[in-house]
Amino acid sequence: MTNHLLLEQLDALIAEETNPIANMANTAALLYHSLPALNWAGFYLYVENTDELVLGPFQGNVACVRIKAGQGVCGSALAAAKTIRVADVTAFPGHIACDAASRAEIVIPLKKGTRIIGVLDIDSPQKERFSQADTVLLEKIARLLTRRSNWSEGLYISA
């Protein structure tokens, strides 16, 4: 599936739905089943009172439930408020191995205005799996998701 078609399909999936949990669930499933060589695709949501991320909707093996800001790739992307793409997670200081099969990872912050509300996390068992083109696509997907979802609707984000 081309990047353009993937964005169109996501747009159609979430066009009439504003609930962020439903939209994240469909986004995770679409990415997991559409992009090659993935072993995990999903979301972590930011919990302000604890300064950590908590597991959200995902596809793949079981995952770490909570990640502190600044820890691992997800916590580092949260702390830096920017996308982090890691070619080889074994070389990333402090990598959290939720799935021992993961070799590459990309994490995109979900931003509502200047506030980070969570991250999109994608893992692959293949080193150097993610390219600059993947970064651009996944950042567009994150923007579409955050724009279309009502983040006060049915979402628990406080401790």
C-alpha cells in the first residue's frame, strides 16, 4: 500500500469518529497490518501527574505498561518533544526491551497545540527498518489522528 493510500484509508476510518481510543485502536491495526516488517504498533498516553506514559491501544505482543519520561525511546521522545528514529535499539542507551525481538524503533509524539498527549510507537524486528520517508508518513498520521480526535472524550490521562 502506498503512503498516499494509507493516509486516505486512515482518513476514511476516523472521519466520522472523534473518540481517541477508538481512533488509536484503528490506527494501530491499520499500521500493523499495512506496513511491512513490524512486530508492534501502538500508543502510549501521557499522564501529567506522574510524568510517565501509560500503555494505550496497540497491535503486537504484550508491552510495557508504564514508561517514565526520559526512559527508553518512548520516554526520550516524550522528554525531547520530537520524533526519535532508532536504527538499532541495542545501541540506544537505556532502551527498554519490552519485546526482545525488536531491533528498530520509531516514536512520534502526539501533540495537541504545544501539549504532548502521548506517543505513537512502532517497532520492527529488522535493524534499520525505518527511513526518513517513514518518519514523514508517521508524523502525518499522528497529526491526522490528533486533529480528528476529541481528546477530552472518553480518555483517562490523569493519575
